[in-house]
Amino acid sequence: MNTLRTVSTLALCASLLGACGGNQNAEAADARDARTGSDDRSGRASTSGSEALSNQGCSVESVYFAYDSAEIDDRSRSTLDRNATCMRGRASTRITGSTDPRGTEEYNLALGDRRARSTARYLTMLGVEEAAMSVGSVGEEYATGEDEAAWARDRRADFEAR
């Protein structure tokens, strides 16, 4: 049964590759690197988070938030519109909210959770199955920023295939 699911998932990803555009993976990676810098500052393994989904044929990017906000802005909407195309029909995706290091641990965990939930709600409106998404928060656990530009990279929701 797992083999059938894997084959079905691979077939879906192959069909979505045409919809997402094969060259967009490199363009999305370049854009992401330009925003976040070329090295992985999250403290996580390089194959986790949003990168894990890009390895499956479509590029699914992290979304970023304003200070002390879980609101999906225009830039995030554009990213999520593209992400939804790649995520529809996926078996399971974990959305994890993160924050910059300012604020208490409890507040940041709650804010990261609100970011992940608002991201999942928006994706559900775009046709991604709610049951295929799980949400969580790491709060400030992986925050590395020491100034406003770096804190802006810490305020995000990441995606991981499950």
C-alpha cells in the first residue's frame, strides 16, 4: 500500500512539475537566497522545512510576516498562491511558525502558532486539503537574528513534507 501511495505521489508531483515550471525551482531558490542569504541561518538541517518540498518537483517557499503579526500580506499571498498549486493533493505537509527572539518564550510560541494557522487557513481557501496539513510553532527556538534585517528572516512559516 505504501508503494502505491509513493507511486501516486510521484505521478502527482511529475504532473505538477509542468504546472509549476521546471525552471522556476532555480528561480525560486535564487529569490529565496537573495532574501535570506546563501547559507542556512535557521539552525535546521538543509533538507528540512520548505527545501524538503522543493525536492519533490515543485518549489514551496517559506512565507514571511511583519513584526508582531500573523496577518497574510500581499507578498505572502503571492507566495502562498504558488505554494498551493504544488501542495494540492499532497499526502501531508507540516507548517511551522517561527518568530524573532523579541518577546517572552510563551508569547513567541503562541505567535508562531498563529502564523502557522493563518497560513494553513489561507491555503485551505485555495483548495489545499485541511486534513493534509498540520501546524506547529517553534517560536524563537531557531531565531538567529541580531538586527532588524535578520529578525525579518526569523518571522516566517516553513513547510515540510511528511
